[in-house]
Amino acid sequence: LCNFEPGSQYKGTFYTLFVATAFVDLVMSFSTHHEFRFAFFPLVNGMFANHDCGVCSTARIALSYICSCAQDFLNIFIALSRLTSIIYPVHHARIWKWLLPSSIIFSYLLATAIFSIT
């Protein structure tokens, strides 16, 4: 889908943050599919009548909140990336050289920390 070769047009802060957001979306989809979607699907909802895994359900629901929060933080960093590319076009690459990895780590860790406390 995306070509991340050195001369590629898809190599930049926006696309890297976009892929990080897509990863969060996929994790949320796969983790919550069992709890939120299969239970209401008429052909398979009888399979969940005797399903009793409270820890699994709690972990999946918590992961859905963590992924949503991480997605919001990553979207904020995408907007900040677009803002710095407009306001500081000369310094944009230098600013995001260090801010990009730390913003992705910060988004994941802060979202996890927020929902681990509650």
C-alpha cells in the first residue's frame, strides 16, 4: 500500500503518524470484534451463551478505550505536524526528527497510563 523507500513520496511525518494510527485502529478492531460485534451477529450469538471470561472481556473493553485515546493523541500530533510544515517549512524536518518517535511513544504510553489509573 505504501512505499517507504528513501526517495518515496510517502516518507514523512504525516504518513508515519498515519500508519501508527492505522495500527491502533487495527488493534482495536481485532480486540473488540469478539465483544462488540460477534455477540450481536445472529448466526454466531448462540456460541457466546456459555462464554464466561470476565478478565478477557474487561481487558478487551479497556483496550478499546486505550486505542481510542491513543488515536486521539496521534491525530493531535498529525495536526501539529501539518501546522509546523506550514509555519516552519524550513525547520519542519529537523523538528520532527526527534518529535516523531517520541510523539508515537508518548501517545501509546499516555493512553495506557490514563486508562490504567481508572
